[in-house]
Amino acid sequence: MATPEDLKRLKQVEQFARMMDAQFKIPFTRFSIGLDGIIGLLPGIGDGASFLMALYPVVLAHRSGAGFWLKFRMVINIGVDTVIGAIPLIGDLFDIGFKANLRNAKLLRKFLEERQ
């Protein structure tokens, strides 16, 4: 059963995911971008910084009792986002659509709902 602490962590993960993946709407489109996409524009260090920041929800999932496979899927999402995101131009466009942090927030939510 999800504890109040688990629900608090989930809220933190969901807020973090929105900030990283969907904070800003791109005018005249249905797309949004977050800090992940903006930080990723910095050559060399941007994708590495985004990778490290994206591990935060994995830590919170661990504290909520998530098993190995859930955390593995979360890290795979982050890895795909980081590797493809590192490709100039293509990676920046990929960041608009893939949204690894929002995917990871959904994984954690599903895990906590199934545990109840």
C-alpha cells in the first residue's frame, strides 16, 4: 500500500517531470519543452547535466520500494533520452517528443497504484 510518504514522493516526481519535460509551451504548436530540452542545447555538458538530474526520480522510486525492473526501465528511458539527445539537432527534436521524465513519472504512478 502506498504510504503518505510515497504519495509525497510521487507528487515530487510528477512536478519534476513537468519542469524537465513540459514546462514551456512552444507558441503556435501543440508541443511543449522543459528544462531538459533547454539544458540539452548546451554543447558538451548539457546532456550530461540533464542525465544526472533525471536520476532524481529513480532515487525517489527506490525510496518508495520500487523493484529492480522498474528502476531499470526508468534508467533505460533516461539513457535513450541522453544518447539520442546528444545527437546535434536530431536529439533536440527528439527531446520534444520522447519526454523520459514524464514517462518515468507514469511508471512510478502505475507502480504505486498497483501496490494499493
